[in-house]
Amino acid sequence: MNTASSIVARRILVTGGAGFLGSHLCDLLVEAGHEVLCVDNYFTGRRANIAHLLDRSNFELMRHDVTFPLYVEVDEIYNLACPASPIHYQFDPVQTTKTSVHGAINVLGLAKRTRAKIFQASTSEVYGDPSVHPQTEDYWGNVNPIGPRSCYDEGKRCAETLFFDYHRQHKVRIKVARIFNTYGPRMHPQDGRVVSNFIVQALKGEDITIFGDGQQTRSFCFYSDLIRGFLALMDSPDEVTGPVNLGNPGEFSMLELAEAVLELTGSRSKLVFMPLPQDDPRQRRPDITQAQDKLGWTPQVPLREGLTETIAYFDRLLSSNES
Ligand code: NAD
Ligand code: UDP
Ligand code: UDP
């Protein structure tokens, strides 16, 4: 049975809507019949990700940089605008911090004026290189404030601060999700994150680039599980502000990931070991008790199943580019 909130069409702003996660979110919201305004400056996003939505009457696309004010009338906001891959967020670190911090101020000002409910795509990076494992939401993190990752980590931490201050000071209804590594179709082949790197390298028969000794771990969530979590959080009662971890607790070393990709692609690529980037977290795994208890959310897609679908996507993409 539909809930009342899913029957009533709402005006929903998605910032970063032309990116990997944002475009999948737009798909679901458009399908549900909402009026969706997608805002993106195309820094890492692509029109191709949302091209199939352009002729839908309840979808609108606006090129806009969230570091500048935006005056529109909306009921809900999903704030996803921010490059997520280390190579992209370190390309122009000042702009990355501005996107997180000025972007948050602008969308929160918009939410305050329109009384919209607002979702923030925060990140497991707020835990930095964690000394608590698995990470619970009450852990304050271990973040270098001045390193090459800080523009992203501290930008997202400051955005969380702003969300909670607008909530306490101005009664803005907030929903803060701490997202752990998520992968799937529509990742950019040059995105630079580990899952897309390994798959593209395996499919092209190039060397698989393991940074460090490959013993560092990550927990990988398939995009469809994650987006279901976004909607569950947005539709939860107002007192559920988060921060709430959203991720798949299955934990793998980068060597295990490489082996799974090699096996599923049937590739004969060789593993090569490269220097570990500075401040690269050694381990990461979400404690999702809060998401389970408060949202009734649990990820369903195991790594190999999600990898198989992602490999098929990159295979199609690479063969169409080559033909
Ligand atoms: P992505 O790079 O594919 O998407 C980010 C989108 O934001 C892109 O379309 C980009 O063009 C847009 N953008 C960047 N700066 C902007 C600006 N100043 N104004 C307007 N648009 C801007 O990355 P993604 O994986 O889809 O990530 C989406 C969000 O989720 C990000 O906020 C990211 O920090 C967060 N997140 C993602 C993951 C993950 O594993 N995918 C993990 C933690 C957090
Ligand atoms: N803002 C926006 N759209 C709106 C309302 C506000 O982009 O509909 C931006 C604007 O740049 C403003 C910021 O959000 O400076 C913060 O708004 P707030 O009302 O908190 O503060 P103030 O307007 O006093 O700066
Ligand atoms: N990584 C790797 N090879 C690559 C890209 C990344 O071994 O080609 C490693 C990286 O050092 C990190 C992990 O994979 O330990 C996840 O990196 P990613 O950039 O995907 O995400 P994040 O570090 O932000 O979790």
C-alpha cells in the first residue's frame, strides 16, 4: 500500500542531480510523479546521466553552481552537489570546500525560507582514518584538518555543523545521511574511485592499480540499496534528523576486491602496487543499527551481484565508445 507521502506529488530539488547518485535519485522521484528540479554545474556530472528524463513533463534541469544563491519554490531538497572521488575533489580543493560550505549555507537558507525538508549527502569521510571499528554515528572521527583530503572531509563536517545549527536555531527539518562507499552503473569511467578503476582496467586488459599493500578495507554498497535508504530517511518522522550511516557492512580489502573483479570479468590483468595516497583510511565499515532500527533499512545486494551489474554497464559503455 502507498503511504500518504508517496501519493502527494511534491516539488523536489536535487542538487548534483546529473551525477552518479543524483541521477538515479532523479529517476525514482520522477517515476513516483514528483516535480523534480535537477541542479548541477557538470563538474563531474553529465547530461547523459539524465538525458532520458529531459522530455518528462515533471523534470526540469538547471545549470547552476550551488556556491551561488538559488531562489526557487520547493517542498524538499536533496543536497548531493559535491565531487566525491579523491582525484576530482583534490583537483580544485578551494572550490570543493566552497561547494560543501557555501553550498550548504545556500540550500539551508532556501530550506529556511521555503520551509522545505532538506537531506544532506554527508559521508563516512567525516570519520577520517577511524580508530573505532565499525563506525557508529556517535564516533567523532579522526580527520587531518590540513591534508589533501581535508577539503572534502572538513567541508562535509562543516556542512553537518551548519545543518544542525539551522535545525536548532531556525527549526529547519534536516535529514543527514553518512554515506559509505557506493558503486554502480553511471559511475564515470574516469571517476577515479576504486570500483570503477578496477573494472575499467580489467575490461581493457590494463594493470590493476593497487594503492599501498591492498590490505586497507572499504565496505561497498550498491547504488539501488543506497537510494532506497535516501527515500526512507527523507520520509521518516521529523525527529529522525540523523546523522545516520547508510552503507553495506560487508567489508573487503582492496586485494579481495581486485580478485573478485578479475574473476567476474575473466580478465588476465596483472596487479601492480602503487604508493598509498596520503591520509588514506586503513579501514571502513558502517554500523547500520540506527538505519535498521529507525528506517527499517538494510542493504540487500551482495558485492558480487552488484559488481556483475556494474561490469555489464562498463562493458556496454566501453564497447560503444570503441565502435
Ligand atoms: P558525482 O561526482 O557523480 O556527483 C556529484 C555531482 O555534483 C556531479 O553531478 C557534479 O557535477 C555536481 N557538482 C559538484 N560541484 C557542484 C557545484 N558547486 N554546484 C552544482 N553541482 C555541483 O558523485 P556521487 O558519487 O554521485 O556523489 C553524490 C554525493 O554523495 C556527493 O555529495 C558525495 O560527497 C556524496 N557521497 C557519495 C559517496 C559514494 O560512494 N558515491 C560516498 C559518500 C558521500
Ligand atoms: N538563500 C538562497 N535561496 C533562498 C534563501 C537564501 O540561496 O531562497 C541563500 C542566500 O545566499 C543567503 C543564504 O542562503 O545568504 C543563507 O540564508 P539565511 O536566511 O540563513 O541568511 P541571510 O539571508 O541572513 O544571509
Ligand atoms: N584505490 C586503489 N586503486 C585505485 C583507486 C583506489 O587501490 O585505483 C584504493 C584507495 O587507496 C583506497 C580505496 O581504494 O584505499 C578506496 O578508494 P576510493 O577512492 O574509491 O574511495 P575512498 O578512499 O574515498 O574511500
